[in-house]
Amino acid sequence: MKIRIFSIAVALISVAAIVVAISRSDIATEPIRSDQRAAQAASTKEPANGAVKTNLVVEPKIDPTIAAGQKTVVGKIPDRLEAVPGDRPESDSNEKFTGERIVRSEAEWRRILTPQQFEILRNKGTEEPFTGEYNDFKKVGTYHCAGCELKLFRSKDKYDSGTGWPSFFRVYAEQNIEKLVDNSLSEVRTEVVCSRCGSHLGHIFDDGPEPTGLRYCINSAALKFRVAN
């Protein structure tokens, strides 16, 4: 009888020991499980706007023009495009008139010209003699149209006519100017205008020096000087 009671006691003690061991094992592993549950909850926690937070990686979109090797330039959009109907093509070097005329509105001409230039180039005005910038100008270079920069005269063809206006005995290229009949005064004169933009430049007379015998009497305000390279 005593042996049976002793065996039962030993069995109960063994069961108790096993229960205690299991309890300690659960306590030891509980923090790991709690951390895992917290991490899982954080990964699926809903933000304030109700969208589910995810750890997705978004692939950047590639511009097809860049992917194809084309150059893309980003910058400020200009106030107006340089290429306007009839404007000078980029390939034009301003050396000789190619047949393409420049056409601008009055507002556009007023924007790019000074008041004096506008009066002379667009309204066929004349500056006072001996007042122009290039009347007694001696630098070496070329003279271009102030309206479109087409090359008109060379400094080597300039001379002092004593009239008070820049005078030349030869034009750079005949196709760069047009000669029109001017009946605005009592005498008939020959007006000189730029072939490309139609700007009034001055007049031409037949009292110039050799070898041409011509005098291109031009307003300084109608010209833009470029120093020789």
C-alpha cells in the first residue's frame, strides 16, 4: 500500500515538473512571438487616410525619347518663338539675301527697334546730318541692317562725302538691297531698302567716287556695325 502511494506521489511530482517546464518555455518564447505580431501589425496598419501601408517598390517610368537616345532639353519657355513666319532661317549667315523675307508686325518692330530706328527704318525718316553715330566712324569691319542684320557695306568702301551721313561707294552684295523710286520731294530720288526686311536705309546718288561713281547715303540709325574678325 505504501509502495503504491509512493509511486502515485512520484508520478504527480513528475507531472508537476513537466507542467512547470512547459510554462517556463512559453514565457521564454513569448517576447519573440509578440515582436513578430507587432511587426506584422505595423506592416498592415492603416494610415490616417485609410490607405493600407505597403512596402511595394515602384519602378520609375522611363521617357521613351530618352530611352531611344534622344536629347531632351528642359528650360524656360521664351516669350515668343524666334521662328516667326518669314523670319530669317537659322542657316542664313547674313552674308547674302537668299530670297526669304522677314515679315514682322508694327508692334514687333517697335519692340526690337529704338524710337529713332523705327522712325527711319519703318517710316522712311531721315536723321539730322552730322549727328549719326557712323558719320565720322573709322573702325574696320562691316555694316549690317539694324532691322535684320543682313550685311550691307564694308568699311573699306566707306568714304567721307562731306554730306553729314555715312557714305559708301559700293554695296556688299547687290542682291542685299533694293532700289525704289522716291517721289516724296520735288526731285525724284532712288531709295535704298534692305532686301530681306524691307527697312528704309537711305538713298543712292551718282556723285560718288570711282570706281563706281555712286554714293550710298545711309542713315546711321539704319546700320549696325560689326568689328572685323
